[in-house]
Amino acid sequence: MKFTKATLVASAAALSLGLAACDSPAEEAAEEEAEAMEAQADDMEDAGMISDEEADAMEAQADDIEDAAEGDTDAMTEGMEEAVN
């Protein structure tokens, strides 16, 4: 069976995606915290307590928390996906 470069890259990408899907307890907690922050921002915006821009800033902060918990896995898998496509 011959392996092409594309086959090897696709296999590596699939493996890394599988590993990236395994969240640690700390990552799960950070994701839950970020989701709670996003929900709070939406609720506060809906109640007129904060502006749309303030809600967006809170949601961006929540995204930063999630990204920090995930580490570089997203950047790595995105690079592999781009190489395959």
C-alpha cells in the first residue's frame, strides 16, 4: 500500500483532532466558566444593564478564557487542516 503525502497529513490531522477533542478537567471548568460569562453578558444586555459593546467585550473575555484553557491545540489543528485542504 502506497502512502502519499496527503494521506500522511490527513492521518496526522485526524489523530490530532481526536486528541484535541479530549478535554482535561481544567479545560472543562474553563469552558463552563466562559459559557456562564457569555450567558450573564446576554442576560445583562437583554435587561438593559449594559450596552451591546459591553456585552461583546464580556463575551470576548470569555473566549479568551476558553482559548487559554485550550492551549495551542486550535492553532495546531487549523494548520493541519489547511495543509490537507
